[in-house]
Amino acid sequence: MATYKIQGWGYEEESLTADENRDLEAFWGPHLGVDGFEATPFVTLDEIDLRAPRVTPPASLAALCTDDRRERVVHTYGCSFRDNVRAFARDFSNPPDWVAYPKTEDDVRALLDWCAGAGIAAVPYGGGTSVVDGANMPAGERAGAVSIDLQHLDRVLEVDTTSRAARIQGGAKGPALEAELKPHGLSLRHYMQSFALSTFGGWIATRSSGHFATVYTHIDDMIESIRTVTPAGVMESRRLPGSGAGPSPDRLVMGSEGTLGIITEAWTRLHARPVHRASASVRFADFYKAAEAIRAVAQAGLYPANCRLIDGNETRMSGASPEGESLMVLTFESAHHAVDHWLDLALECCADLGGIAEREGDEETRRGGQAGRWRDYFIRAPYYREFFTARGILNETFETAITWDRFPDFHATVMTEAAAAIREVTGMDGFLSCRFTHAYPDGPAPYFTWRTLGRKDALIEQYDAIKAATAETVNRLGGTVTHHHAVGRLHRPWYDKQRPDLFAAAYRGAKRDLDPQGIMNPGVLVDVE
Amino acid sequence: MATYKIQGWGYEEESLTADENRDLEAFWGPHLGVDGFEATPFVTLDEIDLRAPRVTPPASLAALCTDDRRERVVHTYGCSFRDNVRAFARDFSNPPDWVAYPKTEDDVRALLDWCAGAGIAAVPYGGGTSVVDGANMPAGERAGAVSIDLQHLDRVLEVDTTSRAARIQGGAKGPALEAELKPHGLSLRHYMQSFALSTFGGWIATRSSGHFATVYTHIDDMIESIRTVTPAGVMESRRLPGSGAGPSPDRLVMGSEGTLGIITEAWTRLHARPVHRASASVRFADFYKAAEAIRAVAQAGLYPANCRLIDGNETRMSGASPEGESLMVLTFESAHHAVDHWLDLALECCADLGGIAEREGDEETRRGGQAGRWRDYFIRAPYYREFFTARGILNETFETAITWDRFPDFHATVMTEAAAAIREVTGMDGFLSCRFTHAYPDGPAPYFTWRTLGRKDALIEQYDAIKAATAETVNRLGGTVTHHHAVGRLHRPWYDKQRPDLFAAAYRGAKRDLDPQGIMNPGVLVDVE
């Protein structure tokens, strides 16, 4: 099994190349007014002061648990900006006491029994890709904290080709589960930036959204049933294509972010692997016209597989459009029928709003086209964080959703207020862009990216000030604090304002019964005493 | 406002005609071996013994509440078979003490405050169409029970034509809300058999499913946000096109069947009114081949608006196919583009499996065709219950959902065991049929209908025995106890087996915080002490 880096995104052998670093410096130096960056070196293991474990697992669990120094360091942080800064600062002051690797569901039960009995925080760990401090150890005094890494629960257990569904373990990562499904001609096709690292159970726990821009977007809509190990026992829903029998048990677990238990397996719907494909990129001089075109396509009932919008700031920066046009990426796919007619109809919607389409030909053309250049950037983007942070560049993305009627004002205000916050905190104009990751008939999911030069000795304070400003704006204007990044500990202050107080009360009520000792991922979503 | 009948489906002026009664007798007499039915007369108001109200509302609520005899009788029962039998038996022994008609949300809050303070059961009443004893007064000793009829909260409060959404009050009935949406070119298009009577809030509370056979089927997927008055206060979620911020608050309320509070309003997505339409009926000699064709269409990603299957027993009985062929009703609709190509592709799926298609022409042809004959039957069917019950004919439908891999065995076993139960209880072969009301990519929602001659002095006992047998079979084979009829009090024994025990614990935990006195629709979904 590949080894995670002790800091940053991905595995040991996977970082930015020297060429990439050079190109990024050449681009961002002039942009941020920096002549020659000084990069803080990556942390090395021997630089880290690590607190001794506060607890010792019982003998029966010793074989599942490790207090290996490197393992504890790797499991201290996810991939949030604050995680990244702390790692560069050699601050690993709140590591897990132990890292546990359950091999079976019984192992998970035994681990939770231990934690519940001893008042130890149990923090589920999927791929360690949380950008919202969702898999960190909780702050504050407590008996101990264990990071439960589910990477050995990684199997596709059953494939039902008739119903197009599979039973998959919670720790299965994207590439592995797709490899197991491929011989059956099936695919979950739930692709997001963290696809290579993040896990099926993590997707469910955080309500992730994937490849599809419309209809079957959120993992929520793909799930037939979930099996969750809670401190109170196993909760398993019935596998069904649809039901109206009371509130959905699955919808309580979806988005629970490890606060109720650990998802050991679930049945998910699958797609037949597409064999027909039609794709185009559509350029718009005006961003709001492009947004109107996205709305028209989303409301036409055509259900494109991909329907994204990238604004001029982002296309210019990524090289997709040096002129800074807005770019729509539009794709139809099917395992059943040719989809050119669908693309024709969608492009009519775009033409009505001034969009200039470049229809893509074969795979070769696609990879080389504007959309292809943007896609390459998309896949490498998570690695950029370590480049930026090492050089004192504040960098973050935040994603939301809003209905169409409010979108133009919402977008304009978020852009204005985010830019103002960046200027106020750093004294300079930062980079700021917006894309749509998903488009619903009733509204888009806008995704904002910002970067600006910070002060290396105050990165977290500066970041927190800008983050608070943008989250306050989004909250005030009626957006959601997160569309698919999850709440974690980062978004708690605004999540607490957004979700109904009585829902928090009800959720705490439910949690009292499933997790009576309050050991599951403390600090995420709700506080319990 | 039209006046409900004191017994049976719908309004006073809407019953079966003398011609319909005669035709039904002519059909069912020979079928059930009865030569001349004796019909129990409908109950009249003066025949009913009604317990005196056990409580008195405070003066501040007196104007909202009535103990009018007729009102209390009307609100004693919904439209289940057991309701119908009890009404024919002149048994109104558990009526509401009062019927309340809140005119505003503040009225709803005040009513729940009264009930919570006095330990009075509060039972929300939408259109009174529950077929699962969901709006009856709870059994057992208690201080009192109030039926809260939401018919005055019937407004469309706001229409957002840009996002295609509307904010609608919980008591709005289908025809009225559609009439308000029509001038905007929009429609909820959530049509079910009870459409004329049932309410928007009731649809949400029971997770109803409507017109669409695929994709946007369940009301669940249409809702942007919900406002619920609970005994603990108002819970309102944020209006969003999509979100990943923790578990969905709305999904806790959907399916709560009045046990957490009263839905006073919600934002719902809408559809543009369709202008393009293509429809066909497809005949199959073999039911399982027809089911395969439904699966092929559901998995092709074509998203028909209607994709139903009616078995030979039902087509023969309804007159849609005297030869008893299985009939698929297939419709594509769009506000945006012609849909003939979609129908062509779907009919190819059907032809591959031996289906013989009759493509429908204009509206005239449609109404007269096989599918049209079946649709007329579908709309009148709820009125048949009073015909049957009055003549001692046991009659019921039960609906479920199951994945495709299990469907053929499931169907065969349910048909065999239901037939056996009917024979065992009544000593005769009954009528038994199956249709699909909805088709998901991973499985159908089969809907079974049965009718057989019972003994007028033992209808409920006979019914309960057959109901228990069919529900046990469905439960044992992995189906859901209800796809869209709801749980109510009727389905409790099997719902309790189906839903995870820990979910019941969690739900009770949530309910403790929202409804601390346990006054909301007691006996539905969970028991609380």
C-alpha cells in the first residue's frame, strides 16, 4: 500500500515536480509582486515533538493499534489550509494517541467499545482529505483520542448487475472500487478532486458530490442502504430502490461526519459505463450571460453529465482562455444511446445567450482543448496548496449553493466583500475567481477560489479573518456554508447559524441514543456535554 | 368550500353514480359468486353515538375550535379499509373531542401550546385521505384529542419563476395550488390518486410520490426547505437548491407523519408546464418480459414522465385489455423540446423484449386508447371502496418497492402467498393483481390490489388476517412496508421490523426534544413514554 506524505496532499511519490514549482513561481511572483519566493521546507519526522500517548489500548486491541511516530503524525492533520500551515510550522501538538487499523467490522465495534468505556474520542479517518478539519483530534482536555483509519475495509463485497448496484465497504477508495466494478461494466462515477484518496464511507459521511453536474450528483441520491457501527451497536437500513416508510434512516447518517458512528458498508446504485459521449466548451464574453445559459440547460430537462462554468479570472489563470472569457464545459454521456441530439439542444440554449461553442471531437481533441487544459489544472490543483503555503501565500476555496433568483446579487456581493476582506487583511488585491461545480434546476453551486500574499508569521490569523468574512457574507445572503466540502470544525460557527436550532436539538437527541458517551468525532456538527 | 362526506372518499356530491354501481355489481357478482348484492346503507349523522368532548379549549382558542357533531364525525376517520368498515358499522367510538381550524401559523402554535400543556393528542388533518389510519385519534386513555384541520392554510405565498419554485402553505390541496401556479406557466405536477383532496403538507409528511415514474418522483426530491411548527417551537430550514451541510433537516421532517409537528409551509421546486408530449401503450403477452422492458427503459437514462406497468389481471378487470395482456403506459413530456426521439428509444427497448406498441396521437386518441381507459379507472378507483365495503367485499391495495434482482421471485411469492391467505381466510379465490406505479433504475415499486368476498360480521378480522399475511410476506422478502401510502397506525407492526431499532431510538431521541410531551400524532411511527 502506498505511503501517505506526512504533510500535504497524497502519497509520498506524488508532489509537484520541479518544473511545476518553477512555472507556478513564474506565474504567481509577478501576480503577487514577489521577486523570488522563499519556500519553507517540508517538515521532516525528526523535527516533530510528539506528546506521549495518554492511553494504552487493551491487549485484545493491541494488534490493531499503533503508536508509531510517523503514523501518528500522518493522522494528525487533513488537508485544510490551517492543517497545512501548522504542519509547516512543525506544530503537531494535538496528535492522535493511537492510530487504529480495523480489519473487520468486529474490530470497529471493539474499538468503539474501548473508546466509549474509557471516554476516548474516536475520530474516523478515510483518506485524510478533509479540507474542513473534519478528521483532526478534538481540542480540549480529554482522556485520549484515536484516529480510526478504515483503509483495510476496502472491498467491493457484492455486485448486482441486474439492479446495477454494489455493496461496498466504507474504506474503499475511488480507484480501487472502480477497478473492481469495471469488469462488470459498471461504475459509481462519483469523481471529485479527492477521488484518488478519499473513501466511499467518507463520501457518504460528508454528503460529497461528484462528477455529475445534474440529477445524480450528491452521493445521497445513489445510496440504497447504509450499515453503521455506532457506540450503541450496528444500525443497518434495508436495501431498497425507494421507500416512503417514515423518515429515511440513511439521511440521518449522510452528513453525520463521523458524529454518530462509522459507516462500515453501504449499497450504492451504479451506472453502466458510458460508451456514447458528446462534449463542447462554450465561451461567453459575459459571466452572467453564461450563468443564464447554465440555468437554461439545467431547466431544460436534458440532464448533462457535466455542466460547469468557469469565470474569466480562472480561465485566464489556468490558461484555458488567455482572454479571460467565461467557459462552460458541457458533456453528455450514455451507455444506451448516442447523445449528440442532447448536446445540440443544450447548445441551442447557449447560442440564444451569446455562447460560442467549440464542439469536441475524439478523445485526443478533448484532452487538448480548452476544457482539457482546465481539467488538467483541476486534477493537479490540490497539490498547489503546499506550493502556496510554503511561500506564505494564503489560499483557499469555498463552495456554496444559492437559488437562481438570488444568484447575480449573491455573486456580485460575495466577490466584492471577499475582495475587500482580502485587501483589508493583507493590504493587497488578491486573486479571486468563481466557477460552478454543479447546476440544479433551481440554482447553481458556485465555488470561489482566492489567493493572496500573507505574512508567514500570521498566516492562520490572516486566513481566519478572511474566512470569517467570506463565510459571514455567504451566510447573510442565504447561501449554504458548504455544498460538498462538509462542515467539520472549520465551518461550525456558520453552520450553527444556518441550521435550525431545533434541528440541532433533535440531532443531539438522536446522538444521545447512538453515542451516549459523546465519543464520536467530538466538536464536529454539534457539541454535547 | 365543498363539504366532505361523513363517510368514504371525497365531497358530498361526489360518489359513484347509480350506473357505476350497477356496472360494478354486474362485474363483481359473477366474479365473486354473488347473485344480488345487499348494500349496507351509508351512515347518517343521527345514527351516530358520539362521546361528549373530554376537554374544553381555552377561551382564546374557542373561535378556532368546533365540537360540531358533523365535524367531529368527518374527522374521526380517514379512508382506510378499517375506517370504512367502522363507519358502515356506525362505530364512531373514538372521535376527536374538538376539530380545530387554524387560520394562521400563530393559531397552530397556540393550538399546540394548549395540547402540550393539557396532555391532549394533536393529530394533523390534511385531506383526510390516509389509507393507513394516519389521521385517526390515538387509541387508549388520554386527556383528549384534537384533529387539526389545515384547510385554511391553503395559499401559494410566493412564486419564484426564475428558479422555478414556490413557497406554499401546508394545507393547500392539489387543484388549488396548481390553479395558482398555472398563470406563471409552472406546475408541481405531483399527481396521485388523492390529488383532489390531499394537501401539500400531507405529501411532505408522508413522503408521497406523484405523477413522475422516474427521477423527480418522491416529493422528497422537490423540496427546498420546510417550516414546521413543533411543540418546542418553529423549525425552519434554509431554502437551498442543494447543500452538504450536515444531515438534511428536511429529511427528518419528510415522513414524520405528524409526529414531530405541523408543516405550515415549504418551498418546493416546480416544473415548467409541458408543451411537448409523446406517449404509447405497449402490450406484452408475458408480465416478466414487460417488467424487463420497464427495467431497460428505467436504466437507459431516458427519464420518462410516466412509465407504468399493469398486469393482465388488472387490464382484464379494468377493461383496458380483455385478453389480459400486460400493458405498459409510457409517456415523455417536456416544456423545452420535442420528445418523440425519447419515445422512439424507449420503444426500441420494449420491442427488444417482445412489446407491441400503440403510439398515441392527439389528446382525443389518448383518452380513448387502452391507456386512457385505464386512467379513467385509476381516477374513479378510490370511490370503489365504499361500493365494495358496503357489499361485504374485502378490498385493499398494498404497495412496496424491491430491487430488480429480487423482483421476479418477490412477485411470484407475494402473489402465491397473498392468494393463499385470501383462500384461507375467505374460502374462495379472490381477485389479485399487480401494477408498477414507479420504476427506478435499481428496482420497481409494485402495487398489489386484492378483493374477495368477506363476511359482513367479521370484515375487520378477515381483513387483518389477510393484511398481516401480505405484510409479513413483503417484510420477509425484503420489500418496504410502504412505498408511498405511509406507515400510519396500520403498518406499525411491520415498520417496526423494517426500520433499524437504533433508528427508532434515535428518532425517539429527536422527538423528545421537539415534542417533549409526546402529543404529536401518538401511535404513529414510534411509541413514546
